[in-house]
Amino acid sequence: MNATVFSRMGGFAAAAFFPTLLDAQQSGQPQCSERPNIVFIIADDMGWADLACYGNPYTRTPNIDRLAAEGVRFTQGYAGSAVSSPSRCALITGMHTGHTRIRNNFVDAGGIEGPKGNGIVRRQGLTEEDATIAHLLKERGYVTGVVNKWHMDGFDKTAGPLDRGFDEFRGWLVSTVYSNDPYYYPEWRFHGRELIKIPENENGGHARHNNDISTEDALDFIGRHRDEPFFLYLAYDAPHEPYNIDDTGVYDDYAWDDTSKRYASLITSMDAGVGRVMACLDSLSLTDRTVVVFMSDNGGASMAPHKTLRPNGILRGQKGNFYEGGIRVPIIVRMPGTPQGSVSRQPVYFPDILPTVAELTGCTPPENTDGTSLVPILRGEELDLTGRPMYWEFTGRSYALRLGEWKIVRPSRDRPTELYRIDGDIGETTDLASRYPEIVARLEALASKMSRPSVNFPKGWQGFGR
């Protein structure tokens, strides 16, 4: 790895926050404080290949690219699931979907009934029994806040961020449908538990885009808590459909269809927000004591403009399934002490984030975490994760498990398990199950141990007919 440290990091403005920094400064290697600020920035339905730093030749993302240039870019990073709610649940609980509370956007049993489009569905939110990363950090004296999308409340009005360990919330909830209507130009928004009006967007107005509103809420949170350790969970809607954005100017000269222009513009607009957050950290002398993690909650969606922009690149599949296109996502981490412009090819996924944050902040992670701390990688040290399994499941419907170079995928109950050698076949073009049945059997046996029935998903592994 490149051992060059952040070029902007010379001195540290607030030595009182860094009891171990004198030695670090003398060695020329900046380090995180004992309680660094933590900022998560989460894109919604953005594909693995949507960013310039991941090889996209079209989409302009200079600020996210800068994060990658100043930190670690994971090329084999995976989300917690192939859809939003379970993926975010895996992120903040540190558990994979074989036994998390939320394992799909909708449940097989229990939950609360509510509207979805023209139909009725049942959802399950996090409960008071579920420990989140916010609970962990509050014990270390952090102030914690969520901006914009939560999506772990189901239809339960008592399962919002303020009910699950967070101190502050500005955004929208599934349980209050009109809090994000219309999408990207909302007329209402939660400030804490109160819904406030956004007058500029009344009566169909398009004066304030959600990307800008979310960025401004994030800047406000950072500014108010600049003198105490904070955890900011900034979850943009972009580039989730419907692709509503009026300003497509940066792409208007391209011979693209309107959908492609709007899709790319949503990403570039979000990138501008990321730039504003980074500039805020710089201006408040917080960069040198802040860990920034950028990621997408799952792969690119099937309705995205694949032919033009190819959000998932050469990957097979998309949001909603466990082929690489549904779960492989960009993950970028920047923090003091990280070798500049590092690229890690270790397979990592969302359950790893909680134990990583726990180690960086001096917390004790929950015993039931399924992840592994990535701190050695972030410090430029060796950490071989090829021998540990990673697991994803839509309980009783489909699952996937990766171990080293091998990955099995059971697309549905009615289809057999497929086997791919991911290191040499990233596009999952050749099913090797018939050639290596012993490997399939070994990985299936391992997968069966990682699945556990629950009240909302009673079938568990039994749903696969074994």
C-alpha cells in the first residue's frame, strides 16, 4: 500500500482532544483521537460502477473521488443486503441477514400493515431490543444524529431514530408516508418528532431539492456539535428512482435520454453535497479528527439507465438479488492515519463497519456482531479476510454466501444453488456447481448454520426445502 499520509495534515488544531498525538506528530504520522467524529454518508441504489473513482467514464463525482484519493477504496465491498431496509439494519447492528431483525423490506409474518404504491404490505421496524451503533457511541459520550432516510421504522411510528438510540433526526419516515412526498422535492420534513413545512416546495414547487436540504441539515448538525464528539448518519435519497431533479445542466450536451441525464445529475448533485460536508469539516478544523465512510446501500436498480451509464458495470444482476450487481457496492473510508489513495481488495461488508467504529472509538462491540474490525486495513497493515464467510439472505427465498474466491447463490426456492469463482469471474458468467459439487455442499452446510428463523421470518433455512 501507498504509505503517503494525508498531504493536508500537518499540525492539529485541538491538541486537547488528542492525548496521544504528540508522539504521532513527532513520527510524522497523524492518528485518530480516542473519540474521533464519525460520519456515514450513504447513497441509495447507487451501483458499484457509478463513480469515477470506480471506473465510470461519464458521471462526474470529484468530491467522492477526493475521499477515495485521501483514504481507502474497497474494490470488494458489499452491502448488508440487496435492498434498503435490511442492508441498513446490518450496517447499524453489525449483524448479517441470517439473524437480523429486518431481513427484507417486507415481512413474512407479524409486522405492521401499511400502503405501498397501490397495494398493502407488512413491514417490521427495529425494536427496543435491538442494539444500534448509536447506543454504542452514546455510552462513549457521542452526540448522534440521522439526516434524511431512516427506513428502519417499518410502519411503526415509535421506531424512528429518536426511539433507537439517536439524539437528533431530520428527514422522513416510512411510517409517515407524506414526509417525503413528492420524492426529492418534499413539502414536509421531520425535525425531531415534529413535521415542519417546506414552503418553497408547496403546491408542487421545486425550489429546494432533497439533496440540498439533507446537506444543509448535515452542515447544521456538524456546526452545532463541533466541540464534542459526534456521529452523523447522512443518508441521501440519490440516485433512487423516481429520478426527479430539474438541474441537468452538466449533462445537457450529452446525447443521452432524459432518464440518463437525471440519473447522473442526481449523483453529481449528491457529490456536490459531499463536497460541502468535507469543506465544512475543513473550515472547522475537524478533518484531522473525523472518520468519513461513504457507501451505497445496495447495487444499482433494474430501472436505472444501464445501457448508457451501466451503474453496475460488468457485474451480473441488480438491486433485489444476490448476484454481484445487487450487493457489491462502493465503500470508501477516510481517516487520519490512512495511507493516501489506498486500494484494498479484501472482501468486506456492512457488518464490519460497527466493530470497526467500535475499535476506533474505544467501545466494546456487542457479542453478537458478525463483522470484523477493518482498522488494520485503514492503518495500512495486513488483514486477510478471505477465510471468513459473508452471508446474505431473503429468508426462505434466496441466499448467497462468499468464502474466499468462492461464492454460492441460491436465486430462489425453485432453482438450484449456483457456484462461482468470483476472483476470476466477477461477472458470474460460469456456474461451476456441477463441476465442484463438494464445494457447493461445503458452502451450503456453512450457510445453513448462519440462518435462524425469527417471528417475522419463521421459515428460516427450512424455506429452502432442505
